Amino acid sequence: MNDPQFRRQLEGYGLTTASILYRIPDHPHLLQEFIWQEYDLFPEFPILNRFVAFWKREIEGALHSIRVAHNRLITPAELRMIGAEFRLH
């Protein structure tokens, strides 16, 4: 159980996808799309907010809009403890 992504899912993180539209610095009338995907917490989205702050601080392309989709891949109903484990050799 050393997979950090699985551990994050058990802690309540879900897969978050953001479609970021931004203006191309040399041609501000054109929009470009950037897809960002990471495990994040709904509804605060602290990791996405850090990325957007980084973008505003370090990247020249002005943000136009951000569309976010989020899905918890593991829900409490899907995870349950088992009473025994049997192995066949």
C-alpha cells in the first residue's frame, strides 16, 4: 500500500480535471487550451488553486476561463473490511 495516489483517494481526494483557456501572449485575440489533471479535494481545490496562483505569477498567458470537473473514484460504500483472506497455491 505504498501507492501515494491510492492513499490520497482513501483520504478523500478525487480526480480533478481543469480545462484552462488562456490568451496567447503574442496574439492576445487567440485562445489556447491547457488540460490540467491531479488528485484534489472538493470543494476547496487547494492544489488547483496553487497551480492557478503559479500560472498568474510565472506564465505570460493571461487566463480567460477555467472549467473544472471532479470525481471521487473511491467512495465509502465501495471500501469495506473483509473478515478473512484465503490463498490458494
